[in-house]
Amino acid sequence: LREPHLVTNTQSHGAAEATAPLLPWEPLSSRALFPRREFINPVPSESQEIGDASYVGTVYVGGQPVQTIMDTGSFDLLIFSKRCVMQCGKARLLYDDKASSSYRQGEAFTQHNFGSGSTMSLEAYDSLRIGPLVDPNQVFWEVYDADMPILYSGTFQGILGLGPPESSITLAKRDATEAKSELKDRVAAGTVTESQREAAKNYISLPSKLKETKSIVAMLKVQCFSICLGKASGSPGVVVWHDYPPEARPKDMFTTVQVAPESLYWSAELRGVDLGHSASQHQASSRIDLGCKDKSCLAVLDSGTSLLVMPRFAYEEVQTIFSDWRRNGGDCNDLSDLPNIEFSMGGTLFSLSPESYVGNLKVDGDAYKTLPNLTPFMPQLVEQSMRREQEAEILGEGDHTCTPLVMVMDMDLESEQRIWILGMPFFRQYYTTFSYQHGNASTHGRPVARSMSFARSDEHCRPTTKSNSTGEAVSAAGSLYRMQVDASKIHIPQLHKRHTN
């Protein structure tokens, strides 16, 4: 079997569009298409890395290039437009609906809530191109107002939600129910205004409108896609549209896990999370329990969240282990003495090296504008400055920006399952394929999330067989693979904002 030959690569600003097949980053123009039985040719897109905290790929809306976050943790296509100049970043980079001859405005409007803030959008239609994949009339949400400080950096102008398509309708139904209830209460109290009636009418009618539209994966006939992010700091990643199904790969390459039933997200049952042994240890040390033992948790695979997100108990254990390690002479240029995070997902064992949860954090400039949103998830940002003098006395003149790069989120599902979010660090170590099954009448024809398949990736973001997997050797690579995260560009999971609202 040949490797996928057309892919979407995530790359640095100014780099040429490229693909990651047999030879790393071979130019797309030099690649010959060939038929692959009933499979559509894999189409790669490169994503550009921004401060080790987010990745963007270029999509074209109405012929205009838009830097877009490929987000498996949300469900819709949002495009920030020039209607939103003051709040949405750099005006020259924003989408201009007046410059597109194929643009059409719809009737609906809505609010989207992300961990990093909220947006107000209009229903809109325009042509969409992702590499060679084209839809001449794709529905999207055109953002005209936003409360999202992370936009000040101007690093992205769109969010492409790749979560299960049916979830957008499910969430719209919940919003409609809440709108009905609130309208009823206001009418009974005699306090309803005409604008509130119109807003409620919009939200109540939105589920029916969404049922009449097709999601992006349906319009582009995507049956599976894959995401992999480069291991080295600042390296590009890749999104592969129409990737080969894992069952068409060598048998010892992928492990497949079914999506958790009735979940809105790409998620799976999570059990037995531990801080296990380190890459430098020749025998297993005592394991430190991080939860999900007596009762399973839920792991959400979210490419739009910058870091690993965990319950407070686990977060505090990680902070303690790191602090003890530093006081005992731990060197942040060599993380191999720190333990791996190990867990079972869907009955399969996984391991994340220390580079997935420890790295350098840069807090300056634009970061101070985003800190109020960020500190509830990363309390160590506040504590860091208080510890700095004390730490300097203990460690001398060293690297004082090295810190645990994890977020805390205290929330349970209605089933009381604790939630872990496997963000970008997971995709740096595992090539992940997301597979759909055909939709039916109950899903309004929208594709249904079926399974996720995982393979260890190599340094060129290619899946490896289990026998060739470097596994823990990643940890021994030292500073090459240590994250260098810009705090101003950290993305907080949408899941938290949706839950709290």
C-alpha cells in the first residue's frame, strides 16, 4: 500500500503548499493522481503552526484565502468577515462578502460559544474550496460581532468545525427548547419585547433550517479524514481528506476505537489514567493514579484545543510531580526522567511522553489581554510570578519558563462521567483517522461519527506500524520536541463554554 499522496499540510507562514506522502513535503504539483479502488484519492492540506498553540490551514471562501482552524471539537464553519472589523482582528485579512459574486445571505442568525469567547453570526452561502475539493454553494456562519480576545493576534479568520455533523442540529434543538421556555416566562411576566420575540423565533426555527442544509463532510463526500501534527516545536502538521480507511492499511498499523454512544463529540471511554514510568527508567516505577479507575471517564479528541485538559485532581498531581522533579535537579532540557501519561481508551492502551504536558510558556505582549480568560484553566499562570524569586534561589539562573502545559476543567456529564480533553499534544504523537458511516433519516442524511483509529506517527507525520513505532524514544529527544507555547494563542475547549452556558 502506498502512503496517501495528496494531503492538507499545516505549515509556517510563507511556506509553499506541500504534501506529506512517500517523501516528506513533496510538492503537490508533482504528484500524479491514481485510482484507488472505490476510495477517493487522499487529499492532504498543510496546517501552519502558530506558537505551538494552534494550527491553521488555508481554505478559500468566495475565492478569498482564509486562515482556518481545523477543529474536531466544534461543528460549524465560521468565517470572520469585514462586518466585524473592530472585534475580529486585522481587517485586511478578513473575508469580504462584497468582493464575492457567489455570496448569498441567509435569514438565520446565531451565537457560538467557545472556550476563548463568543461570536454572533449570520447565515451565509458562498463557494468553498479546500485544496482540490470544491463546493460551489456551501452554507457557513458569517461572523459580524465577537467577544474573543484571542482574535487580537490576527492569526486565524475562520473555524472549520469537524465534529460529528449531527451534533449541530442536536445543540440547536437544545437552544430552541431554552428559547421557548424563556419566551414563555417573559410573556407570562409581561416583559417580552418585540426584538426578544424575533430572537426567540429565530432560535426556535433554526433546527428545521439546519436539517435542510448539508454539512461540509457531506457536501465533499468525506468518509474519513486524518490529522497529525509535527513533533518538533514550530513544525507543520497535516490534515488528510478522503484518507484511506484504516482497514485498508497494514494490520499492525492502526488501533480502532468506536465513538462513545450518544456523545456529541469524537470521544471514547477512558479508563485507568496514570503517571507511569519514564523513558529513562529500565523498570516500571510506582504509578501515580490520575483517576478513571473505579468509574470510566470520557476522552474527547479535540484538535482545536491547545493543550491536554484534565480534572482538578489530576491537574494538581501533575503540578506536584513537576515541582518535586525540578527541586530534585530536573533539567527542562531533558524531560526523559518525567513519567509518561498512560491510559486505556476503548480498551486499548495509550502512552503520551512528558513533552505532551511539559514545555516552555511565553507570557508577554498580547498574552496579557487573554490572561483573564486563561487563568481559570491554568492557575499556575498566576502562581508562576509568585514562585519565580523562590525558584530562582533554588535553581539559579536557569530556564524559568518551563512549566506543566496542561489545563484544568471541573465538569462532569449528566452521567457524572469526568471529562478529559486530548488536545493538540495527542495529535503530535498519534496519527488519528476519523471515520463516518452514511447518514439516514434519523440523522437527516448527515454522516454519523463511527470510529477513530490511531497509529504512532513518525517525524514526517506518517503513520507507522506498531513494530516500527519509536514509542517512548520521543521522550529522549530532549528540547527538540519540547513545546514552546505562546500564551496569547492558547485555545480553550468549546466544550467548557457550551457546558457552563
